[in-house]
Amino acid sequence: MAKAKTTKKSAASKSTTSKAGPKTPAPKDYTKQRELEACRDMLMIRRFEEKAGQLYGMGFIGGFCHLYIGQEAVVTGMQAALIEGDQVITAYRDHGHMLACDMDPKGVMAELTGREGGYSRGKGGSMHMFSKEKNFYGGHGIVGAQVSLGTGLAFNNRYRENGNVCLTYFGDGASNQGQVYESFNMAKLWDLPVVYVIENNRYAMGTAVHRSSALTEFSRRGCSFNIPGIEVDGMDVRAVQAAGELATEWCRSGKGPIILDMQTYRYRGHSMSDPAKYRTKDEVQKMRAEQDPIERVKQRVLEKKWATEDELKAIDKEVRGIVAEAAEFAQTNPEPDASELYTDVLIEVGA
Amino acid sequence: MATDILMPALSPTMEEGTLAKWLVKEGDAVAAGDVIAEIETDKATMEVEAVDEGTVGRIAVAEGTENVKVNAVIAALIEDGESADAAAAAPVAEPEAAAAPVVEAAAVVEAAAVATVPAAPVAAAPTPIEVKPASDPDIPEGTEMVSTTVRDALRDAMAEEMRHDEDVFVMGEEVAEYQGAYKITQGLLDEFGAKRVIDTPITEHGFAGIGVGAAMAGLKPIVEFMTFNFAMQAIDQIVNSAAKTLYMSGGQMGAPIVFRGPNGAAARVGAQHSQCYAAWYSHIPGLKVVAPYSAADAKGLLKAAIRDPNPIIFLENEILYGQSFDVPALDDFVLPIGKARIHKSGNDVTLVSFGHGVRYAIDAAAAMAELGIDAEIIDLRTIRPMDMATVIESVKKTNRCITVEEGFPQSGVGAEIGMQIMQEAFDYLDAPVLRVTGKDVPMPYAANLEKLALPSVEEIVEAARAVTYK
């Protein structure tokens, strides 16, 4: 039991990389302003997801809906390490990534409800959403496919020598897909500027990492390709940002790809129809009580007296207002016109 | 007695090659394993070894001779005591295809197969196959035509587009230093450099996905699959990522990418290397599927495909690569995707095919003419979007239709055409639409079985007789 691989509490820890690889950096020193920003950004994701869960229950959102609650620190910290033009791509648990990319909550929520005001005009849904303007490249429903695609986005950066980096997110589950390793190989072979952010939330649907993965230290998954990796406390937004800055700098300096093993946790089920039989309620409760990324920020802020309880509540209230507005829009915005059925299948070639 | 040394085959589809160099001369003694000659095709170079010992009695084909047919006698070995005259008198017979004489020279290649094509001793320069562009208004009257192989036409199309657009690059297995597994990318590395002509590892799923990602960011990749058989490893990225992203993003981002490579049966490469994917990809909204027959179409349509902002499946055919056709000598010869070509006009029955299938249709039409059946041949050129208007118009004239394809029958291209004719021109039909397809079996290896598995001219003629009641 001493070596319980999958229940490591915090991972602010060792570098598990090859000799030449970087070590896990110390959490970034946050100013008051940065703490409050991060608090607000993470709250936005959480309240948005809670609302999405409600709307799903009410029948406004159909199909699959994968909530990001618990993992907010990962995208919030990583986004802070990006510069203009950097791309983001992920799989289907993507609402948090889109909000972090500064996509409009209204447009995201309206896509969840399948309305014309959604980012894909209602034709993509929860799992397939994009924003060229915000450099968000989806939103992909096939586990692992986004890893090759993200590597291709990085290929573009290298080809154009634009100094940009692609954040390619995937989970512990996707980490066992073959194309992930095909992509690793080429990314290192050609030194592509791609940060592989493995959101290790410990469960691939309902299969715990130790039941699915022969090697559960995902930071070492790049060893065969000489891609370094570091383990990061994905429940601490400061640790994530520090790792994100290190990783993006690594890529921008021409050293090629790098892996970040984000130790995180999802509170909700895999999707809305999760049986919750594969883990105990106690485990979830313990994580929420001890590791919650938003509570950790709030505690620090309160301890340093950077804000009062009331001031934090005011942030929450503002965020709830924005989310309520998005939900209202998503419920009242019309469905796409029937003529949309046949648009966007192919780009018309000039006659 | 003298034993003949025959021109060996370098690949399953090789029909002829250049005898580049003799390393022995008449009168030289050779032992088994000695390299005696070098042979080249546009695709590869190889050494010819003696498999028996003896004396080179006669060299029948001088070095530097081009277009030497596979199985043609290139020299003869004589045993000790035999005179060179005996060798000289050896008949230069046309060897039988299936029962080729013992090949006395072994090819030093991985897959030296017995050529299935009867070889004439030495051929003149290949005459281009005549393709009358009956419905191709895009080639102005009086345009100069240059005899070009499909292989060179494809290469020229890529090179021209790469010269015009920095965002176009080509990636795939062996496309750069090896110069292309089928030599389609020959010379591109020299001209465009390693940044734009990229050798990938053997990792179809991965590099297809990387190509799509690069395309989503605005680059215009040409992804070569060594054959489309291997693209099944990548089909998720082609279908789920390349074809659907434009729709799923509400038109925000698509994938301007060309997936190209040889498709369908080559010759004697068995079940896993001999499959036609035209019907598979044509099933998918969001893809365009192009399958040219002639070199001109290959060039004009590949250029169009590279410029097209949508994902294109470009199905080539290994057997056609080495065949020469007239290609218009125009600076910028681009053909429209989605338009069929009437290869030959006729009144009695419409033959609809694409890619290598057109070859069967042409030969069948010639055979039909002898029976007094005047066939119209439609080369679809594009499978999706399919130019059914041209087919329907033809059927309204001929009242009969036969589809020809190498793919499997069920849910095939012919099935789709038949259905559409039923919907659009039922009252014009004087006979059921018939399909001539590859048989409903995995491709066998044995030469006789393979021949049976593929469509044949006889089957097409038989179908034509059935629908014309002759």
C-alpha cells in the first residue's frame, strides 16, 4: 500500500525526466491581482459547468456533456503562460479550455444547447467547438485524435517560424492511444513546439490509471522519444503556471516538445450518465476538502488579507451573473435555421 | 546448351526497363552470383546476377537500350565447349506469361515477381495512349500535346503548385531521399528542400493527423500514402478530423489537404495490398474523391486538388503510373473537380468507370464494336461529387448502362450509380443497369485467381450483350 500509485495526494514533486530534462519548478509567486484573477477565472469555469449540469438535467443540453469541475487550475494556469498566436487543442471535456481561451460564455453555452448563437452555430455541440479568432482548435470527440492534430498545429508553427507554441491537452486515458506515440516520435524528430499537457484526473471514464496503464508516471511517457516531462500539481494554479511558463519557454527556444503530467481530479462523473461505481464518495469528498483549486486560492487570499470573504463573494456573484446571462441566452436563442443543415459541408470553390 | 538470360521484373507492375550497363562482355566466364548487368526503370535501379556458371556467349541487347520488355532475352550463357554461334542461334521467342521459362537471372529486389504481361523482344518508344478529351472544353483547340507518363504528370502537378504557393508541402513515407516509393515525388527534394518535402516515419495515423492539424492552421499539405491500403490506419483522421471539422466548426476552419497515393489492385500483391477505396471515401460528406485515368486528368485534377480548400482523396493507380498519355503543354493546366469526361461517344450502351477501370471499358468498347455495339464511355474522374448529370444524359440517349470498377460490388460506386439512374432515368431504361466489379472476395495471390477476381473485358462485353439483347 505504501506505493499506492494512483492516490498520491500532491505532486509538487520530483522531476521524472531524463538527465537533461528540466525539473518541476516551484509554484509561481502570485501577486494579489494575479490570485484574484485566477480565482475569478476558475470560478467562471466552475459556475459555468454547474449551470451546464443543470441545463442538461432540464433537457436543454443533449447528448454527451463532460464537465470540467475540479480541474479548473490546469487550463487557468496554462493559459497564463501563452502569448498571442499560441494555439490550444483538447478533447471533449473542453468547456473549461474554451472559457480559459477567453471565448464568450454565451457562445459556448448556446452551442451546448444547439442554438444558432453557438460557436459552431449549433452544429458541433459540447464536444466539437472551435474559435479561430481565439486560436482554439477544438473540441474533438475521438480520444487521442487531438494529439496528432495539435502536433500538426505545432508543425505549422515550425514551418512558419512564428515563435508560437501549441498546447495539446489530453487525458490519462488518451495517453494509451497509439497515435499519441506516433505524434511524440515525429514531434521530437522535428523538434516541434508542442506542450503535451496530460490532464491526469486518475480515471479514463471509470478505469483507474493503475488498471489501464502499465506506467502511471505520465511524465515519463516521452522517454522513448527523448521528450522530457515533469509532474505538476494540477490542483495548484501557481504550480501550473510556473510549469506552463517553463514548458512554453522550452518549446520557444527550439528544444522541441515537452510533457506536463498534470495531477488533477474530476469531481463529477465522466459524463452526465456516470454510474459513480468505480470510486468512493469519500475519495471525491477528500479531494474536494483538501485539494480544491479554488478553495486553495481563496484560503491564500484570506490568509494574506488580500480580500475579505465578502469581496470574494462579490467576485462569485459577478461570475454567477455572467453565467446566468449565458444560460438565459442559450435557452432563448433560436435553433439554427433548417437551411443550415446543408451549409459548411464543403467550402465552395469560386465558379 | 545455351541458356537465355531474360530481362527481369523489378516490381509487380514493371513491364519494361532500361538495360543501363553490362558488367561483362561476350566471352567472359561468370559464376553464379556474379553481377553481370544493371537495369533501371523510372522507379528503381537493380543489379542482375548470374544464377548459373558459364560463358557469356552472346549479348542480345546493347547497354543503354531503353524500353526492354520484361522477359525479353538480353543475353545467353554457353557451357564450356559450346560455341557462341549456338547461343546466337537461340530463338528470341516471346515467353509465355504464366509459364515463363526458367529465369536465369535473378532480380536483387524484395519482390521480384514473374511478369504477367507477355513481352515483345524490344519495343520502340512508348506511344502515348490516345485519350480524346471529348467533353473537355478546358483544353483549347490546337494546344500542343506532350507524351507524359501518369507518374510524371503527378510530379509536375505537385512541383508547379509548390512553386506557386509556399504553403504547399508534401509529406509521407519515402517521398524525399528515396524519391518516392513509386517515384512520384522524384526530384522534389532537390528543388524544394527538406522543409517542404518531408520523409515521415512509418506512422500513417500519426502523420495523417499532423497533416490535418497543419491544414487546420492554414498550410496546404499533400500527404502521400505509399498505398491507400495503408491509409486505413489513418482513416479516423481522414473522416473524423479532415472531413468533419468545417461542419462542426460552423464553417470557421476546414482542412485544405490532399491525401494521395496508389489505390486498388496492382499486380500479384495479394489481399492486403489490392483494394479499391473509392466507395469508402465517397461515402463521406466533407470529402472530395478524385480518381483520374489519363495523365492529363491526373495533372489537371491534382493541381485543382491542391488548390481546393477542402480535403481531397486523390486515388491513383500503380498500373497506370508508367503509362504515357498526351498532356497539354499549358502553363497552368487545371481541370474542374466534379466533372466527368465522355471518353468516347456512342449510342447503344453507356459504360461508366473511373481510374484503371476506364482501361477495361476502352478495351471492351473496342470488342463490342466488332459485335456492332456502339458504346459510350464515361470517365467519372471524380467520384465525389459525382457528375451524375453527364451519366443521366448519356443513359437517356443509350437507354442502357454498365458500371465498371475494381472495387467490391456491395455498396460500391456502381451500386450508387445504379440507384441514381433508377431515380432519375427509370423510364429511359431498356434494360437493368448492370455492374462489372471486382469479385466479392479478398484479392487472391495466384495469377489465375487474381485475374478472375478482377473485372475483365469479357465480362463487360457479356454484360453489354445482355443489356442490348445481342
